[in-house]
Amino acid sequence: MSSNEQIIGRQDVNDLAAILAVSNTDVHAVVHAVEDNADAIFTWDYEKGKRPALNKLYEKAKHSQWNGETDLDWSIDVDPMQLVELQRIEFGPTDRAQFIGTPFELWTDAQFDVMAMEQNNWMLSQFMHGEQGALICTAKIVETVPWIDAKYYAATQVMDEARHVEVFARYLDTKLNGHYPLNAHLGLLLDDIINDSRWDMTYLGMQIMVEGLALAAFGFMQQTTPEPLLKQLLRYVMSDEARHVAFGVLSLKEYYEELSFAEIRERQEFAFESAVRMRDRLLMQEVLERMDVDVHAAVKMAMEDEGRLLFQQMLFSKIVPNCKKLGLLDAGDGWLRQKFGELGVIQFEDLTDTSDEYEAFALDDANLQSASTA
Ligand SMILES: [Fe+2]
Ligand SMILES: [Fe+2]
């Protein structure tokens, strides 16, 4: 059995010095190359619909394409202060008493507002980078998955992800003040997913873990933001993401039934590694560096903040039930159940899994109407 040291590079998941030691040193590079180590697989079995659930998803995807250029109202002027309101909801009220003895003790309201705008910009930037990760991973799945129904579906997802990268980049560059570089923890995870030679690991890392977290985060932001363009953009993106997560669950459910105990254990370890990387990225260390505060002290404070902790845990509300549905929580001796317990997210295991939630997120008229007014 692998140790934490072997899986995530440190023994204690909460080792703050080790977490902060991981930083992006490549911030000025325009490209980043990753070996993808996988064989491209042709299949000569062209029977369409052999996997009915994937076929249904593919047919649905063909009818659910939208155009980021024309379907979103880019004439809306974005008031960044409306986004600050969102940060206040996510990260709790700025009660002055709680900052005594911390790096924020002498901060003015204006400084908190600037940080909130930076946090928002950072969050949306990491979504954009994650979307590019999804674009690359799904193109890889088209090559590596051996089933024709999955290749067909993945091809539609490649188009979806291109659209997502496009709309997040446009929002950041034309409505806010540009973007943050890729967070190093998210970068480690994306590199590991792309680097792995086994086709199902792309699905586990991307469709189950990264997109599972994104679906929860988008849902929260979509419901809470008062900014109309972001609300609309996230609603459109979510209608696609719900299908993507379903694609992961449906494909892996079938494949995992054939795997040995040792192979399942490797998947459990990868799920744990991914969860830790995503949790570490949420500490937003780059924002604190930009705000010129004592990063170690501020991150320590963030790790102990109850409101932030609840928000962070909520982001795992799609991942945990999906891992359960795939049999990953309890396989073997329940190793992943114990690890998710240590991360404080096991309480979500009995929420609905997302293998058919995409119907509820579809862009039909009724859903869209409630999205723009909710
Ligand atoms: Fe996406
Ligand atoms: Fe996606």
C-alpha cells in the first residue's frame, strides 16, 4: 500500500510548509508541454448504441450545442463590486474582531474589497485553466477509449470544452482585468492526469474529480452571484458539465467491474491524490502573494476558518457520491472512505450521484427562464 508521502509527496495532508512550497515558477511561459504516454486506439467495432446510456448522452449532446459568441449577452457592463458581494457570501462576513492578531488586523474596507476582487479573478482564472485541461483530456479520451459510443460522445465534449475556455477567457479579459497564471497544485493534477498511460485514469481525474468539483462550484456561484452575465455564462456551462460528469460515471462503472483489487486500489489512490490537490489549490496562495501579506500566517488562518471550510467541503458534494457509485469508497478495506473521512468530506456520500442529473440541467426554455431570474 502506498503512503501519503508516495501519493501526494508529504506525510501529513495538512503540512502547510509543504503545501506552500509548491508554486508556479513558470508564470511567463506561453506554452507548457506534457508527455501523454498513451497509445491511440482504433476500434473496428462500429456498432452504434452498443452502450445505450452513452449513445443517449451523445444524441443529447448533439442537440445541446450553444454559441458563446451569440447566446450570451456580452453587451452587459460588469460591475466588479457585484462580484465582491459574491466573495463575501463565499468567505464569510468581514467581522473586524476576527482579524485581531492576524495579517489583516490593520486592513481598511478598501483593501478587503481589492482582495475580494482578486479572489474572484483568481477563481475564474483557475476555472478557465481547468477548462483547457478538460479540452486536452477529452481529446485524449477520443484517442484512447476503445468503445465507439464513448469516442463519439467524447468528440462532442471536446467542442463543449473549447466553448468553455473561450467564454471564461473572454469574460476575464474583457469584463475583468485579465487573468492569473495556473495554480501549481491544479497544474500538478492536470499534468498527472494527462501523463497517465491508462485511458480510464483520464476519466477519473478529469470527469469525476476536476469536473465533479467544477459542477458543484459553478452551481454555487451561479445561484449566489448577482452579476447577470456571469450567471448566464455559468448556467450555459453547467448544462454541459452535468453531461460530462455523467459520461465519466457511466463509462467507469462498466470498466471498474472488470478490474482486480490491486487495480482498483490504484484508482482509489489517484482519487485521493486528486482530492488533495484540489483542496490545496483552494487556499489561493497566489492572491495572498499579490496582496503582499504574510502568506504562511494568512493561509494558516484560512485553513482554520469555519466558513471557508464549509465552502470547501461543499465543493466535494458531487465527487463523493460519484466515487461511491463507482465502488471506489468501499472497495478492499474501505481505504478511500477512510481518506475522505480525513479530508472531512465523507458526509456527502449519500447525496444523489450525477449519472442522470444532466436532464435537470438541460437548456430547455423552462430551465433557462428560471436560470436568469434565480
Ligand atoms: Fe468545461
Ligand atoms: Fe466539462
